[in-house]
Amino acid sequence: EILSEEGYNTVWAGKWHIPDSYPQSKDIDTLAGFKLLDFYQNDASWALGEDTDQPLADVTVDYIKGYDSEKPLLMYIQFHNPHDICHVPRRPDDYPNVGPDVELPPVPENHEIDPLEPEMVANSRFRDHYGDELLLSQDNDETRWRNYLWYYYRFTEMVDVEIGKVLDALKEKGMHENTIIALSADHGDGMAEKKWAAKLSLYEGPARVPFVLYYKDQIKKQGMDDRLVVSGADLVPTILDYLPVSSSLKFDGISRKPYIESGQFDSADFVVTELAIDPFDKTLTGRMIRNWRYKYNCYSEGARNEELFDMVEDPLEQNNLVSDPGYLGIKNKMKESLVRRLKETDDPFEI
């Protein structure tokens, strides 16, 4: 809406998830001020990324190649994969183990389940509805888990090819040097860590997502920094900070341009994440607060409902420090920051 008011053409293509996967299934051609690109069968409320990502990239490329307006352009493109990974446990006949001549990735170092994991997390492994890929992967042997990882990387490789087509089209059109390119995701996957084969967790695999920005000649600092904690709410204010536009709207997130320009991060900065683990039982929730070093998880019910990890010394989350007297001060500080944020946002979650 902000950029539309500033004279931008605004275009959307791909998933939206409110509630169906694709807005075309609602027989509409605009969405919240966005023009919708028609790229898949209009009666599809759900589909696999294997089926949709290529036509999504193709229609995006065609739109870029044919763009002849003097107006600036905002495109919001929602690719599906590697989300197809959730169907590997559900549809083993469609995703069988690959042949012996294929090199498989190893299982992660933290592959085994922690016998003292939070009770609410442990119970999730036996749910037979939403998140049932956890139940369906219970009997996986190591070979099957390695195949699971192979498929995950394969789906990632597939969508990477489609994203590459879009980037190539921007270059061929001469738009590449004056385009901000942002890449992120809504969630990750357990990727066999702690034998977790889903999202639905506050562990790093499901909770941590990429936050990648490119703006030729404007973002000069290149590389990766895993100290900075950001959320999806930071994306819009950050992009707006790079554009010659102004807005009086208040955002939950903050612009990360100052950090991008200076490389200096605030060690007191943190992000809060919500977890809704079962759509049929909305009491099963959790909250995470994460700064550059420590991470505190709290679940709404069950035994052992707190976790504290030192993400520098223990990035695989194998040593829960929540009951360690030496970390009492850190735990209390993290809880206080979380409680303060819950109050600021009128979050009813109780610690």
C-alpha cells in the first residue's frame, strides 16, 4: 500500500495461505493492492512445489521481460519449495530411497532425541493430524533419514534454479543494478536434528530462516553475519529505508540499514518468536526469545517446559542450561525481556 501510493506497480504471484495456498482459487485478480499473476490452474487451492515453482518462475520472467512502464516495480514472489519435504514421510512410495550410486548426506551430529526434551515437544511426535510427518518418520532408520536430507537438498536445489531464472531476467532487462532483492522464508525444517521432520518447533532448524538482501552499489558490505537477530517484521522497514519514500506508519519491526551500513550490531537486541503447534488445540503454544548468544524457550504446558541454550558454545542445542545455577542470572534476564515484550504486544501467553 505504501509503495502503491508512491506510484509503484505492485505485483504478487505464488502462495498466500489465507487459508488456501493460492489466491487464484478465489477467482480474484487483485489482492491488497497487488495485481495477481495467473500462473497455475485456478481451481487449485493446494499443490506441490514440484508442480508450481517452475510455472511461477516462468510467468515472473515473462512479466519482467515485458515490463515497459515508467513506474517503479514491486514484485512479491512466493515460491513453494523446499516445503515439499513434508510429503516425504507422508508419501514414501512417491519418494523412495534413491539408488546406491547416489551419495547421501550424513545425519547431523545432534540426530538423537533428547530424552529430557520438553513434554509438549515429545507429545508432538505422536500427533496423527497436523504435523503427522513426525509420527510417520518414527520408524526411520539411518538410511531413510539420510534420504530425507537428500530430498530436502534436492527440493532446495530445484527452487534455487527457479530463483536463478528470475535473477537472470532482471539482468537481461537491465533492472538488476537498480533493484533491491530480498530473500527470506516463513519457517525452516528439523532436517533430522533430534529426529525432527517438520516445522512446529522452536529449535533452530524450524525457527531460523534466511534474511538475504542485495542492492548493487548501495549495499556495499558483503558476506554473512550470524550474530544479528532479525525477524520478518524487519523486512519492510529495512527496504523502505533504502527507497526515496516516506511513511508515517509505525512498524513492529525496525530498519536494519544502520547495521548493514556499519556492521555494528547491538548485543542487547533480541527477537521473539511465537509457536502454534496444533490448529485443533490452540492452548498448545510456545514462545522463544533469542539474542546473539542465548536462546530461551517456554512452552505453555507439560513437564520440562523451559529451555536455555548458549548458541555460541552449543549451536546444536544439546545442553539445556535452564536448571544450571551458573546461568540463573541469564535465564532471569531473558525471561524478563520476554515478559516485557509480551506486555508491549498484548500477548496473552503466560510464563
